[in-house]
Amino acid sequence: MAFPSLPCPLHVFEPQYRLMLRRCVESGGRRFGMCYPIDGGSFSSYGTVLYINTVEHTADGRSLITTTGEKRFEVLHRSTCDGYNTGMVRFIEDEPVTNPWEIGETLFN
């Protein structure tokens, strides 16, 4: 699970995701979306765009990557490409939080 502005370290070892990672880095965009998995091979209708900060390749082909969440999205259309999930998304504009204490007061009062 990933959230905007928070770090999300990942261990990439499955072949389809190694391919996806390579494509993301080689494209220069260094971004991909992550959604929470749902039983049966599907995934949540909401997710977070992750920016790839660093990639460390291991001798056996795995990768240890550091990412940071950028923004949330809603999945509008689902598809697959070379074994990994893809989709068309709509970005969600969050309202900026000016005083985080106000959120807590709202939730607990």
C-alpha cells in the first residue's frame, strides 16, 4: 500500500514487474501506479502514483527500489501488458492540509 508524499521501498522479483520497472526507468518518467491487490488477481479501483528514486539491481536480477508516493488516482479502465496490470486513470486532486490538528479534531469530536 502506498500514499502520497510517503516513501515506499519495494523488492521487485517477479519477471513481469522487473520488465515494468525497466520500462519505467528507460522511458525517463520513472513513475508507475500501485493499487491494493484484491483476492482473485484483481486490484482496488484507487491507487497511488509512485516515483522511482533509486534502483539497486542484485546479481540474480531482482531489484531493490525506493519510491515516493506522488498523487492518488481512480482506475477507469483495466488492462494487462506483458503479464502486469495496466489501466487508464483519473487523478484525484486532494485538498491541501493547512493545519493537521484540525483533521484530528474533526475525526474525534
